[in-house]
Amino acid sequence: MWYYCHTLPSKHLLVEAKVNKKVMDQDRKMFSGNWKCVKCSSAITELPFEPRDTSNLMCRECHRNSKGDRPQRNDNRERRTFTGNWSCSDCGTDITELPFEPRDTSNLKCKDCFKKDKGF
């Protein structure tokens, strides 16, 4: 999925945000208790949240395995696109199709400039 509108902060701020998130994850409050996994009945003694309802608690392993049970998004479906006459705010290349309807066209980027800005 491509997003051509440049609305994210600079790379420096993104790196700083990733570092801050890592620090936040280390400082995350953990809740202790005596719960059981609903799938395998193994003991759960610590969670990163305080459960309001214990009827659907799963251990880390069962939670990981259950992700495969979820219905997958069908990427073969047609995606809605919007056509128009826009230009890239960096290089001036014509942009004729977008996967979203732009509200502000002043920061639209072509695929190449978007990839360059994101470091792809």
C-alpha cells in the first residue's frame, strides 16, 4: 500500500520516537496475578495490562498461534483509487492515480520521492 502524502516528522524525530517507545516498553507497568490460559490451561502470572475479564486470557504462545486462525485480508481484491492531475512536491513528476483522495495536495509525493524520503 502506497501513501504519497508526506505528513510524518523528520527521520531524526522518528528515530527519537522509536528510542522513546523502547524506553516506554521497558518502563511498562506489569500486573501480577494467578490466571490461566483458556486454550492450554498454563499459568499466567504477569500481564502488561490489568484484565477486566479473564474468560479470554491466553498465554503468549497460544496468543501467537491464534493469530493464524484469524481471517486474512484478501489482497487480491481491487483497491479503490482516485484519479486526478497532481504533481510531486519534490520533483514535479505528474501523479495521476492515488490510493486515497488527498485533502491537501501541497505535500504529495511520487513513489520514487516517497521511497527516498522513507529510506526504502
